[in-house]
Amino acid sequence: METTAMNTSIISELNPLLNPLLDFSGLPRFNEIKPAHVGPAITELLATGRAVIAQVAAQTDAPTWSGFFAPLADTHEHLQRAWGQVGHLNAVCNSPELREVYNATLPLVTQYYTELGQHAGLYRQFKALRDSPSFSTLSRAQQKVINNEIRDFKLGGAELSNTDQSRFTAIRERLSSITSRFSDNLLDATNAWTYTTTDPAEVAGLPEDALAAAQATAAADHATPNGWTFTLHAPSYMPVLQYADHRPLRERLYRAHVTRAAEFGDAKLDNTPLIREIVQLRQELATLLGFASYAAYSLEAKMADTPGQVLDFLRDLARRAQPYARQDLAELQAFAHDTLGMTELAAWDYPYISEKLRVARYDFSENAVKQYFPESTVLPGMFQLIHNLYGLTVVATPAPAWHADVRFYSILDRDQRCIGQFYLDLYARSTKRGGAWMDDAITRRRTSQGIQTPVAYLNCNFAPPVGDKPAVFSHDEVITLFHEFGHGLHHLLTQIEELGVSGINGVEWDAVELPSQFMENFCWEWAVVEPMTRHVETGLPLPRALFDKMLAAKNFQSGMQTVRQIEFSLFDLHLHDDFDPNADQTALQLLDRIRREVAVIIPPDYNRFPNNFSHIFAGGYAAGYYSYKWAEVLSADAYSLFEEHGILDQPTGQRFWQEILAVGGSRPALESFIAFRGRPPNSDALLRHNGMTARAA
Ligand SMILES: [Zn+2]
């Protein structure tokens, strides 16, 4: 905005040549995008979108794909791409100016999508298109797009009478407010508690970094410069439970942690009444839409069909994992007795004893392993895997980016044609949000100019290189990289030409982790791992004996961990399916009943786990927590075909590409799975990968 005259600057910002956010001719012009471009570009795109909606909704001719849907898809693709670039920069290259325009523009975009989702005229046109003779001439992918749109309108309340619609909207608003209060209460309750000690005997056993952090907290908050202060945040709480020799300290923190936001503390922060209201409102919402339960409503757009199917899946897995969970517990008790002289174990002893047993059994240093995984061999190793599986070549390509550390690559097929491209932003920065994720920059689709090449963002938060030493990755980080690359390949190797079901678009929520978790399996294969390793100093590959130790440690306590996940999943599903929030039974009593059925460790009576289960009460996992295990089963079972035919078998790789990666959301995930695997999924491979078949139970 360096022009002097106000109106010239507005005109120039709307010119695609001068406002890079309005240029859709190729890759995003990341080197040119400025915060000042955001407002004008998004306002322009929203206005265009509204004009297109008004125009296509008012059409009186029978709606067709090209006359009604295509203009809508085009305009929304532009909005998605431009707003996607802004959101991406806000996440990886944050600045006060950008954050300000992002936060100012976000409500405009949200408002637009709300209007779109409730537009009665558009909904009528979608239904008319579905019921028209031309519908049968559309491709399967196109039909799926239209059917998905109609489904989403219905789930958004489009079929309701006016009275029901206003109740529906009121429920959604109330839910949005109380679910966010649930997480605020939990955070406030977590922050409200600290414990300070000046007695060195109480902190015995804690690692140096945990002690230093506790000392820093004490020095900052209290008049106890020589003390240690502990909080209920994971980086403070976890080390105490794992390492503190002082049993009463562990008990003190455990009790405080599992009673957060419950009736024992500040009444204003008690989540108990919110739990009841959330479940009641969700049930009412599902009933309004004609579903038997909220679980049935939640599964409508998922791969799993019915709550009964999910319950059977979970109970079958529980039955098969329980003997191993009991064996894990017996080993822990024997070790506690023989090595530590402990007999009566309590909830606050298990993490402590587990850590001691883990070290005794698989003593190797994470840091020693790390020295074998420099970036300079990990990336070529990962790209070589893609070459072996799919015959694809990954080549570095110049492109404008948002930071000097960002790399850009093209994926070439056997005929050297570029079929997809991706940005790789590996290192942590102060301007980048935490975690690792994949996002779509451009989606494959057919336009009037031909096929649009898909582009993905792969983002991680690994430590950057220091001095002239290359960046080195822990084995967990290598797994993370493979996981995100798996999401990326799902997006990039699609062969679908319709935006709504191309790549990861339109893939059922409980199946979307299949391609990513699938890739993780290769990080446990010697044939893939060995060539990826090269010690930063000696240049030697990872020793086989060290790899075997890593493999053995992988399944430590997998039985106990599995039944714990099943306990949470069963609780979530029953709560949203056959639990009556208006009857006398409480959510806690439901959890107790499930624990008695599947758990091997029963926590103390005062444990209020539901009060801090934000995944289902404040996050997006209501009647969906099962999807963690569900997706693990799918990815392990898909991978087992590679184990049968050879893990680098090209025909199997081609089939995975064609039947899973290429089809995106154009057909149900179950159909894709069966087309690849030749049968429906089962849990055998996951249990075997987790070491729950070979051991005698
Ligand atoms: Zn993922």
C-alpha cells in the first residue's frame, strides 16, 4: 500500500497482477503476499461468491452440472485457495500484522459459509439436479459430490420446519458455548492448582530438566527461591508420575489431576452439569433430524455404519487384547515386587514402575539413535521408497516460498510427467504453530484449461541444523515425517477430477488416517530403515542390534494401552447412543460399568475422568473416539497385504495407489478397502503388529 491516492491503491489491490491472492494461474506467489492484500482479496471473492450463489439459485431451467454446479465450484475453489494461503501463512509465518488481518477476516468467511450451508434456494437446486434425468449421465464422482452436498444440507437442518429449525440453531449455539466453557473450565482448573515444596527428599528421582523447570516456576511465582513448584500441565505433571521416588508426591499430583473441574473444587469450574447438558442437547439435536441417537447422527458421514457395528468392533478388540493387558499388568506387579519391594500398587504407582521396567528391559538412548538419522539420508530414503512402491521420482524444483528453509518438490511419473508437487517446511520457528500437519494448497480437478496439478503443504516442527552439523531426526520424528507424507500422497496421487471428492476431500472422517498410518509401518522395516541411516560422525548405518531393541520396545505394554483406548471409546459411544441423560444414572456410573467390563486397572473412586475428557465434550470426537483404533485396524490390515507379497512389491504398490490413494472420496472407503484387500478389514494384522499374537497369553 505505497500508493498515495486512496482509490488507486484499492484498484491496484483488486488487480490479479498486483494482488497475488487473486492470481489462480499457477503456484501461490508466497514471496509477494502481504497482509494488506488479504482484506481486499477476500472481500472481493466473497462478493463474487454471493453473486454466483444468487444467480445459480434463481435459475428457472432444470439445473445441470455445467450450468448450475460448475460456476459454484469454480468460485468456491478460488475462495478456498486464497483463504487457504492466508491461513497457511498465519500458521507458518505468523506476524502481528498478519494475525490482525486474519482475525478480522475470519468472521466474514465463517459468516459466508454459514449462509451457504443454510441457503434454501441452493438446496432446492441440488435436489432438483439429483432428481433430473441428466443426473444419470454424470460420472460416479460427480454424483457423489451432489449426494454429499444434499447430505450436508440435511445434517445442517435444511429439511426442518421453521420452528424446528430455530430450535436446531438454538441448540447448536448453546452447544458451541457450553462445549467451549467445558475446555475453559478444564484449563482454569488446571491453572488453579500448584504445589510447592522446599524438601529435597520430595523431589528425589526427578530428571535434571524437570527439576530445573520446577525451580524456575517456584522462583517466578512464589517467595520460595529455593523450592520446587509443580503444576498439572503435562510437562510438569508427567515427570512426577514417571520419576518421583517420593510416593506421597506422586499421589498428591495424581489426585489433583484426576479431580480437575469436578465437584471437589471451585463450583464455577465444575464440568459435571455441563456433561449432562451437552449429552441432552446432542440427543435432542439428533432426534430433531430423525436419528435414533447422536451416535447414529455422527456416523451418518463416517465409514462405520451403525453404533452397533462400532460396539461389536470395540468389544471384539477388547476380548482379544485383554489377555495381553492382564499379562502386562502381571509383569508390572512382579517387577514391582521383586525389584522395588512394592506390593499394594495404586494408580499413582503404575507410570513410575512402568518407566523403571522399560529402562531395565530396553535400555537404549533415544539420542544415540538420533545420530543415525540425518536429514540428508532420511529424505532420499523416503523418496526412494516411493520410487520402489509406485515408480515415482521426487525432484527438487524452484518455487516462491515463505521462508528460506522451505523446500519445494515435484513428483514425476514413469513418463517424467509432473503429477503433483509439495512444499516441505521441516523446522520449528517462533513464527510457526506447533505439531506436524498436511494441508492442501491446490486440489486436482478438471478446469476449462485442462487438469490442475495438485499441490500440498507438509509441515513439521523438527530441530533445525546447528552450525555445520546436519539436522538429525529421532525415530519418532521420522515416523511423523512418513505419516504426513502419507497424507500428502493421498492428496497428490489422486486421479479424480472433481474438487469435492478429489484427494483427501470427501473421504470419511474415520478413514482419512489410513494412508498416513499406513506409511508409518515402513519405519519399522529393516529393508527401508537401514538405507535411510548414516551416523553423522562415523558414517556407519544403524546397527541391527540397536534396531532390534527399538522394535522390542515398540510394543511395551501395548495390551494395557489398547484396553485403555477401548475403555474411552466404549464410554464415548454408549454415552452418545443408549445412555439416558435424563435418568438417574450419571456419566461416571456408565464409565464405571465399562471399566468393570474391559479395564485391567480400576482407578480410585474419586477419579473424575469424564470431567476432563475434552476430546468428546469440547473437541470434534463425540461418538468418534473409536476412530483412532478403527483407522489403525485399516492401515495395519492394508499393510499386511504388502507383508504377504513383499513390502516393496510394485504390483501391490500400484494396487494401493489405484484402489485407495487414487480414488479419494469418490466412493465409500469400505468399497475402496475391499477393492484393495480383497475382503473387509479385520483386526488380525493390528494385533500382530502390536505383539498380541506371538506371546503366550
Ligand atoms: Zn494424520
